[in-house]
Amino acid sequence: MKIRVRVNGQSYESDVEPRKLLAYYLREDLGLTGTHIGCDTTTCGACTVLLDGKAVKSCTVLAVQANGRDVMTVEGLEQDGQLHPLQTAFWEEHGLQCGYCTPGMLMSGYALLQDNPNPSEEEIRRGISGNICRCTGYVNIVKAIQSAANKLADAAEESGDSAKEVSTSGSSSD
Amino acid sequence: MALHQTELRPLGKCVGRKEDPRFIRGKGRYVDDIMLPGMLYMYLVRSPYAHARIKSIDTSAALQAPGVKLVITGEDLEAMNLAWIPTMANDQQMVLATGKVLYQYQEVAAVIAETREQAVDAAQLIDIEYEPLPVVVDPFKALEPDAPILREDREKKSNHVFHWEAGDREATEELFRNAPVVVKKDVRFQRVHPAPLEPCGCIADYNPSTGKLTWYVTSQAPHAHRTVLAMVSGLPEHQIRVISPDVGGGFGNKVPIYPGYVAAVVASLKLGKPVKWIETRTENITSTGFARDYHMTCEIAAEEDGRVLALRVKTIADHGAFDAAADPSKFPAGLFSIVTGSYDFKEALVEVDGVYTNKAPGGVAYRCSFRVTEAAYLIERVMDVLARRVGVDPAELRKRNFIRKEQFPYKSPTGWTYDSGDYEKTLALALEKIGYEELRKEQAEKRARGEFMGIGISTFTEVVGAGPSHTFDIMGIKMFDSAQIRIHPTGKVIARLGVRHQGQGHETTFAQIIAEELGLSTDDVLIEEGDTDNAPYGLGTYASRSTPTAGGAAALCARRIRDKAKKIAAHLLEVGEEDVVWDGVSFSAKGLPGKSVTMKDVAFAAYTNLPEGMEPGLEATYYYDPPNLTFPHGAYIAVVDIDKGTGAVKVRRFLAVDDCGTVINPMIVDGQVHGGLTEGFAIAFMQDIPFDDEGNCLAPNWMDYLVPTALDTPHWETDRTVTPSPHHPIGAKGVGESPNVGSPAAFVNAVVDALAPLGVEHIDMPIFPWKVWQILREHGVTE
Amino acid sequence: MRTYQGDFVIDLPRSSVWAFITDPERVGPCIPDLLKLDVESETRFHAVVRVGVGPVRGKFKLSTELTVTEPEVSAELSIRGGGMGSGVDMKAKLTLSDTENGGTKLDWRCDAAISGPVASLGGRLIDNEAKKITEKMFNNLSKALSSVSEQVAATSEETAEPGLKE
Amino acid sequence: MFPNSFEYIAPKTLMEAIELLKQHGYDAKVVAGGQSLLPMMKLRVAAPSILIDINNIDELKGWRNESGYLRIGALTRHADLEHSEELREQYPLLAETAVWIADPLVRNLGTVCGSLAHADPGSDWGAAMLALHAQVEVAGPEGKRQVPIDDFFVDTFTPALEETEIVTAVLVPTPVGRVGGRYLKIERKAGDFAIAGLAVHVSLASDGTVAEAGFGICACGPIPLRGKRAEEYLLGKKLTPETIEAASRLVPEDAEPADDLRGSAEYKRDVLRVFAKRGLSDIAKELQGEVVLR
């Protein structure tokens, strides 16, 4: 079947078997191997990508179902050679070890912060509960997402219109 | 924390990981990411039966299927003398089944096709006729005289694999005969699986024109794998290049050689093309090395005040169909005899009997130094039983029995020499930090209100870092490890090691060690591992051995370079070598203030301005054979609350105080501890691989083999004490596994402590809610 | 091993019931969701059945062998086969006894062992399903036998061809 | 893993989809969110030869209030209901239930109606819709029909659907009075199918008596089950510690749990009782504010 998919802002036209899962399409047809596969039961979330802005498990979406839609993968986070604050935060907070879950975690974290720019620890844990990490014990992933939230808020404050209320402290991270 | 580390003297600092930039960009390179031109795909046909005779295999339809290049069966391998391969435990294991299958999901045939899809489709066309045989899943039943003999290939017509023991039987029994107090408990450590996020897989790429096989494989021990492959396949070892690219977690799962690997190599040899085999999660859990599965009976003889005298342990070890444990050769039960733990037992006797059953083979060390987890769990669990029996607080009982600081080096009754430790200090810090007294008060109040809150302590001792080579070998290969360091003219360093990390951060921590020794910064040092054509020989990364062995090799290798550098520095400083002083960042001349040269100066001179007659260059190789193991320890405390209505256990707090000797990178140590605690938590509360009577694996994937999410996992608290190892070059001991070794007992002790008012002394893991509910119910407790 | 059992009474003499249950041509079609029946001999037949539980759909190939334990009293059906990468091994024991009013009571007991991914994966559901399929099989048998008995009643002269269409 | 090969068709209208089902019947499967079906196809325990993707059928999207009920279209995702602030007041059980289903990633794709049509005994929506006394709207060659939720679950994985029919919506009656809803679930791990689950729906009349009561039992029988005895008992009564206690004892009587690796039947029954008590007590507190509980 012929499909046309936008991935990380670039359009691709491909001919795929209907049974091809989006994860394999990204990895094998487009060479975007940042999207990983870690299970066969839609459990681990290593394959998480954004589909029209929503975080989904790309091992449980058919490539043909992405026809005409927008996909964002971990490779799309970095813009113009600049790491996304979430990527930097994972690095700084030691939010990864073997790196295999990391792309999926980043995409879930990204989607979470889009919906909820200032999540609590509980909300972060819930937000990434579809992503399994076998290495970190999640403590530093949670910290990284909190840190990224702060970075993004600071960046928004700097670039955007001046905040109406200025908090007494510059940093609210714990 | 600094991401880029240009600072000198980086040891002990939180340096941002050098490996992370590729991972956070999705640019890691794992085996399945590698696509080679003309690459074929392999898929394995597996047995639905746990025990059955193979009557026939019809591959004709599969061979006709689109894209299929080759189908391999056990008979084909027999013709090549490759139907069986040796395991690391002096047993042998089938590659593709011949005659009969011995466990569900056992490999029976391999299909190689142009695409993954074609291989899987064709595999479904292979028609295998089985005749089911009686299944044995219970190791105790397997030992009964009328049990069916599972292993027809062995001379010994019994399902008994081995008997092994340590300690002094007579002396132990004598103490038991006269002991005022004896406690006895049956304790099970259930079958679990390391299940790293990346499953196992490989690409075998045999080039017929050069005769060279390049083997990309998810390997924790690439050099050992190369040697084994050479011995098994008959390929010359220098014609085999093993590349272990980025590895998505190992935890012991990626130490053995699996049938799929061998089948892929055979396929590539036959076809002269690269063949990729990547297992599914289901295949990973159902067929690759499981861990634990120990049925233990523990007895402690003690004085009335709880001071311990002797320990007696009998164990039935269920190895499944093949003993494919990844233990050092002389230790069929791994380092299980460390079971006297942190306590000063006078005598001990430890016995282990291995048994075959119709289950997947293995007995790997899952984030653990060869069965030390079973040992630590057992002793920490039963010490709590003793505390209860003699009416002493579990913290106090431990203090009474600790090996004292001044007793180190301490010779244990089962033959270990503990290098160093300060158990009282570590426990004291943990008790203070968690607020033990307050918690006990809170617990008393809650008990008065009929609520169930528990506090669990585990003060474990680990044993890690195998060698030394006089005692430790795997298939005869001595367990040392290695480093090779080369300093380029501009002072930049490339270092290669014989180990292979899978997330532990070697690219950073080993750079820190080397930079520290050479007076450079971490950014000056590039660490490479995992390519046998480049790195010196080493036994690999497992059993927390990288820092104790390769870390030692890295430091001593750097010192070897420093020795030469000193000579060059003397030349540059125009003084005698004996007048050159190294202060950690530069060489200076005694009595000549202000005159110094850095390692970078020396490096440049090593290629441009050498003393007469000196060999150019600045590099060294070091094979480090440690004089002893290292013995990290810790004090862990768990606080739990029990929901009376559902039996659910909530881990309210968990504090891990670790002592792993000298700390190289505190951030990484904390990360390792967080991860290990999470695995320990999962084992305590969620994980088991049960089988039904037909031998069907009832937890074959991540729907039923439960891995905790961020929502399930408690928030971990950590702290540490530092008792350096006296014999390790930088005093480091290794930490990756301590949290997995030490934590299960803390969790279970906490739950049992909560239920202690009901007279509960033990609950087997995993502690599912219904088990707790059942106990509450039996005692008339209900919401 | 899972064991299921049951019994039913047919308004036919024991000899007729015996003739029916020892005839693969007549017992075969009682297998639920039968796609193909291939009778090899008086005691052996092969069947292809459609397994369908919601989205779980596939074909199972089964080979059945009949063993007479005691003529006109008891027989054993061993059913072995598989599909979808899984195996089924069943032993069904049928015992006949006379009822007071000239009918026959059929007691059945079935020991089923299921191996492979279907058993591994379907932990939550497999027991219930295996039970239902087995019960359906014996329901079909019971129905087929009652329709024989009805036909016997209707056309008492003729030897009945059982109505097997449903 | 990936599925066996199949033909994929994504019709744009309901009529087309039904026409396809008429043509292919047994061999076809309808996919909406695919979060139950695709995993089964990947493990190859399901292998339809035709997959009919209904995601492009606009008329199945979204929800709206119609007279007397909320009509939730077949393409409504779990996450839509989880985050639907505007439904929280009148239909609190929807968001309460949604958040318990699998994980956020699955909730972004999986649909409420797909979950019902899948008829898994561990269906959280099955239990919730029982508690809400919903109707399932089904379309087939003969047009649309409504199936009361009690008749919809025939057996494990077997809904009251012909091979040619599609679930087009679920209709949740608009409650009268003040509404409380709770979904209580115990799982082996976050996102797992329930060990046992209970959906509780109560609305109070102006005099404080129970006007509507609904209990939906999850994972304790071959299909989701209704706690009928407790419902009947509570109607017309006030929520007091005594009535809550009595009702909670009745809930397990309608359950048919089995012993399995998740726990014994007895355990699951008792958890249902505890859940009923907790759910009702919470609702009582929320709606009345002053129930004294023992």
C-alpha cells in the first residue's frame, strides 16, 4: 500500500505491507533507529512516538494507519543542532543508563510537558507509566522531567511576555 | 553537575556521562539497528511441549515459501557436530533439538529468509510431529526414584546434576547439638529473569572470501564469546571478530551463549551472507537464562541472647533442562557460600544439589555475583526470624552479631576472606537517617489501633570482582581483566578494556580513573570496549566485576604509563628520575620550584623529544589479576504499610546506605543503586515464572512477567559510607548489584514485621496482595 | 491437566448408542466448528476445526483414535493435535449404562492437556474456553444421539441416518 | 513481532464498513484503537485476513448529549474521557474509569467502544457501563439497534454482535440528582488487567435517598457482571454506614470469580466487598459530607 507520512517535518512516500508496524517502518524503511522495540505485548513503550501530537506506542499502530499524518520521533527533538531542554535534562540528571528506553521516555516526557508544563512527581510518574525502564529506577527520570519543565518555563519567561507575577525565587526545583 | 568535564582530578566527582549524547539523540547503535547489505533474517521454530519426542520434522513447505534461503534442524547440526554446545557450567545444551525437546519454547528449527516477515511466515509452515512425554516441573519430584529421566544424553541416569558443599560439617553439627536456640525456615527464591529492555540478538556476518566472521552480538563478555565460538565452531579465533555494540541492559542475561546465536552463525557460514537474529520478548523470557529458583532450608544455632553460633543451609537448585548457569567453573552454586553474610558465625555448612526439570535452562546471575543474592536474601531473612524468636529488635540483633571493624581481613567459616568493612557505622547511619526510633514508636501506636506497618532491615555483605585467577575461571579461562591505554602526542587518550558495559557508565567512570591517574581531565580520555579486534582480552561485565577488575587494570595501566612518563619528565626537567615528583597533575623537580611539566607535555615529548635510547610512544597494556574479591556491604531499611482490605503493600520509604569503597562517580553510584532497588522491589512483590503441570510457562511475556513502572516504584533514598578496599588499586569495590542483592530481604522483612503481631515469621516472594490478605484473613483481620 | 466431565441420557438402547459412538463418521461431526473430517479407518479419523474465541481465531488439526475398553460399555477417545503453534492432548472416556426405562446413560470424562503459546498466553481464559469446547462437543453428541432417537421413533423400520446438520 | 499478512481497508462511511463486513464476515475484524486487537495479532493468536479500519469514519467521532443520554461515539479514546472536564460533573465515573486503563500511551489510541466490543472479562469499561446502565448502539445491514449493556456481554470475548455489525456508540443515561462515581481496581502492576475491579455509580434524589445505583464488577467472571442485589437493596435508601455495609456485602454475591494466579475466588470476592464499601463511603462523603463511618 502506498502511504505518505510526515516524520519530523519531512514528507516520505512509501509502499508498505499493511501488516508493517509503524515502529518497523520508522526503523527499517526510514532508518530512524532511535525508536526501539523492547517487547511484543504493547507493554514497554520503548517505541513511543508522537502521532499527530499524541504519544503512542508505534509497535501497536500500523504504518498504513499513519498515512496522511504527522509523526515525531526522538530524532526530531533536536532543533538546528540544539538539544531540546528535555534531552539536556536527561543528561544532567543521569536519567538514562543503557539508553534503550530513553527515546521512548523522552517522547512520553515531551508529550506530558506539552499537556502539563508543570507536573508534580505523581503526575510525571503517571505520565511515563507506559514506559518501562530496567536501569534507572525512575528517580532520575522524574528529576529530569521536572528539570526540563523548569528549563522550559524559564525559557518561556525569558522569550515571552513578561510574567505578571514574579515569584520570589528564581528556581523552584527541589 | 558538569556535563563536560575539563577539570583535573575528576575521581569522586559527578561527571556527566560521556555516553549520553548519542543515546539522548536516538543515535545509540544496538544490534538491531545495524543493517548490512544483503542481510538475511532468521526466525526460530520453538516447541509448544515441555517434554516430547520429535517424531518428524517436515520442512518442505517452508523451503518452498517466498524468500526462504535455508532451514536448519538439529539433524543438520548433528552432521556438523554442532547439535550440542558446552554450557559454562560443565554441562552441554542442545542448539536445535534432536530426538526430543526438554522445555516449552525450546529451539527446534531455524528459518532464514530475505525478510523478517518471510522468515516468520515460513516458520509457521514447518510441520513437526511430537509425541508428548511425562513432564516434570517440580525439582523435588524430579529427584524421586520413579521420575522420568530427562537427560538421556548423560551417563548418569538421574535428574540430579551435582552436589556441592562448603564449610565444616562436623564442627557445625557439634555446635547445633549444643545450641540453646535453633531456628529453621524453608525459604524459596523464586524463578525470575533479568529481562533487560533490549532482548538478545546477533548478526553473524561470515565473509567467504576472507574467511573472517564478524559477529555483532548482545554480549556482556565478547572475548569469552569469541573463544567459546572458536572452540565450538572450529573457526580460527583470529578470524572471528566479536563486536558487542551498544547493549540495552544485560543484568546477567547476556553472559551465556544461546542456541539462536549459534544457529545464526551456522546460517551465515552456510550462506556466506550476514544473518540477523533478534529474539522477541517472549523468546527472551521463555528460553534464555533465568535466575534463582532456589529452594533453601536454613537453620541458625544461637545463644539465648541471639548471638549466632552456626549456620546450616540445604538447597535444591532447579536448573531446568540444562545446567547453563554462568558460574565460575569451580563453583557450581556460584558464591552462595557467602551465606554467613555480615555475621560472625563460628561454623557453617552449606549444601546445594542441582536438579534437572522440564523448564528453560539457566541459573544465570541476575544482577548478582553468582548466587550471592540468594545467599544474602536467605541470611537476612532468617536473621529476622531469629530476632523474633529471641525477642531482640532486628537492628540490635544484627549489631550483636556483626563482624567487627577490627576483625578485617576476616576469614569466614566457608572460606572467604572479607577485605574490609564497617558494618556498625553503615547501620548506624541508616538507622539515624530513617529515624528508626521514631518509626518504631509510630508502629507501636499503629499496632494499638489495629493497623499494620512494618520496618524491614537488611545489612547484607556482597562478594564481587571475580578473579582472582587461581580460584576463578570460566571454562578454564582465568578471570582477570585488562586495559590498554595509548596517549596520543597532543595528550589525548584512547583506552580499551576487556569488559563490556551495558549502561553502567564505563565510558565515564573508567575515563575518570585514567584521567585521575594521568593528571588529565575526563574529556581527554576516550574509552572503547566491546570490539575483540581492538580491546585486550577480558572476561566481561557481570557480577559487579568491572570496577574491581578492569577498574584496577585501568589504574595500574595508567600508573605503568606514568612510570615511563616520569622518565620522560626527568629528561624534560633536566633532573634525575629520582628527583621527579608527581603531584597528581604534573611532574616537578625536587627543590626547583616553578619548574614542572604536565602529562600533555610529556606525551608530546614521547613522540618528539625522547631521552637517548628510549622507545618512542606512550602506551601500556595491563592484565590485572586481583589478589582477592572485594566485599561491598550496605544497610537497607524499608518502611511499609499494609492495606487491610486488599492486602496491598505500600512501600512508604526505602533508604539504602551502601558502602562500595572508593566512589568514582557519586551520581552514577546513586543511579546504579536506584536501578538495583527497583529490580529488587520487583522480585519481592511482582515477579515469578510459574509453570503449569504441562510445563507451560505461565509468565512468558511482559503481560504476566511483571516489570514495575514509575507508578509502582517507590521513591528511593540513598546515602553511603566509604570503607575502601585495602587491596584494590583505588580502593573501589563495585556497586551495581548491591541494591538487587540487599533489597529483597528488606522488603520481605518489612512485610513480615508488619504482620508480626499475628505471629507471622515468613512469607515467600513474590508478596502478592492475596498472600497478605490470606494471612490477615486467617487471623480474623478484615476491613 | 484439566479435567471436565458430565453425563446425559439418551432414549435409545445401549447397543444403538454404542454403534453411534464407535463410528467415526458419526462422532466426527460432533466436534464443534468442524471444517474438515477425514476418516482413515474404523478407529481413526482426522479433523480440522475452527477455533474462535472473539479475535482469537485459528485452525487446529486433530487426530483421533478410538479404543474400546469394554464392548458396549466403555471406550476411550484420544485426541491429539494442534495449531497456532500449540498442542492439544485429550483423553475422553465414555461409559454407557442402562437406565430403568430402556434408555442409555452416557458418562463422559475428559482429561485435557494444552501446551504452547495458547496455554501460556491465555492464562486468564484458557480453562473456561477448554471447558466450553469440551462441553459443546458432548452437547453435540447428545443432540445427535437424540435426533437419532427421534428418527428411530418416527421411522421405526428404517435404520436411521442421523441428522447432522445444524 | 508483527502480524500475519492481511488486507487493510479504511472505509470512509459506516455503510461501506458494514458492506465490507457483509462480504468478509468471519475473516474480517474491525479495528478502531487497535490496542487489544493488534497485540493479539502480533502474538498471532488472532489472524484476521481483512482488517477494516474505522478511524476515517467521521460519524463515529466525538460525544454529544442527546435527549436522556450521553452518546459516546465509537472513535472516542480512553484519554478523551480521562481529560473531559465538561463531563466530570454529571458523569464522574467516566474519567474515574479511564485513568485506570493500561497507560497514557494506550489510552491515547484505545477506544471505549472497542473495549466493549472486545468483551474481555477484565474490561474496565464493561464494568463502568454496567454501573451506568448504558446501552450499546450497534449498526448492521438492517440499520441500527440498541443493546442493553446487560445483554451485550454474551461470553468471554463474545459480544452480542453479528459478524456484520459494528458498535457505533455507547449511550450513557443522563443521571438525575447529584451524582457520585468511583472506579476501584487492584492490579498486579500499574496498567495491568484487574485482579478485581468495581465501578460504583450512585445518584441521590433531593430527599437524599438513592435514586440510581450501579455496580459493575470487573475480572470476576467470564464477562463483566452487574452487582444487581446491591443495586436493588440501595434504591430508595439513604447512604448510611449501615446501608453501605449491607450493600457492600451484597456485591460479591453477584460475582463469579475463579481461582487463578492473581488470587483466589474468595480473595476477589472480599476485595469487591471492600471496594464497594470504600466507593460508597467516598461517594457518601462527597455528596452528603457527614456520613459517620465506623
